[in-house]
Amino acid sequence: SAVAVTVGANQLPTVSVTAPANAATVGVGSANTVTATAADTDGSIASVQFFANGVTLGTDTTSPFTASWTPTIAGTYALTAVATDNLGATATSTTNTVTVAGGSAPTVSVTAPANGSALAVNTVNNVTATASATLAGATITRVEFFANGVSLGADTTFPYAATWTPTALGTYAITAL
């Protein structure tokens, strides 16, 4: 006896990024888990690939589908996922737009004159500082020096330095920004 069968086209899978949520804010350097849900009505999900601004974060073949993401630069990122079913059909999620904020400020310290130094009035003194950027991809573009909040000048090249001739007796706080 005959058996009736229906042959249909492979249905596309469905996929959506569930974390971080759309419009979420995460921090520079913070570890995040990007999560997606995926389903296939006429088969199974073979894999889910994750992207941040089109750059692959990773692929997961088992539910729950996740990838690790640690952004290193502040900005706005488009997170998407692509699900592939067991027959090779793919679907792309809608975009979750995530803001990456923060980062570390540069560090700076005055290296000369030494703390507690005695300087002579009306004598030229060299003021130097070390500075470093702690945000990935950032560089120091300028260091400005101050004596009691009054600018002594700025330098744009390492080693950062300024000269200072104190014109009055007293105690001064030498700082760098």
C-alpha cells in the first residue's frame, strides 16, 4: 500500500541575542557573556556564531549558546548572532546595540624635584614627571605641570618636563596632569 509524504523546504532557524540586553552599557575591560536563544522548527541547531561589530567573538554548538566578550575600547557595538541548523540554513538575529563605557584614566607622577626638596628662590629648577596610559590603545599626548595650581607649562614628548623658577619663599605643591 502507498504511504503519503510531504516534502517541504527547510525552514530557517530563529535566533536572538538575549544578553547583554539592547541599549545596555558595559565597562571597558569587563568580561561579558553574550547569550543567544536559537530554535529550528524542522530540525536542530548545529551552531550559533557571535559577532561584535562584525568581528567574530566565537561559536557555540550547545544550548545555552554563549560567547565571551571583553571589550577593550569604549564606543557603541552592534552585537549579533547567526544560527545554523542541521541542514545548513542560517538566520541572523536582530542587533543589540551596546555601549561600552569607561576605561582607566592615564597615570602620572612627579619624579623631580623629590618630595620634601629644598629649592632656592630665583633659581631655575627642572620639574619632570613620568606618565603612562592605562587604557588599551591610548597614548599620552600632553603632561602639564603646576606649582600651587599655577601652570608651569606643558610637554608633549617623553620624558615630560618643564622648568620652574620660584620667585617667592614658601611651600609649593608641584603636580602634573
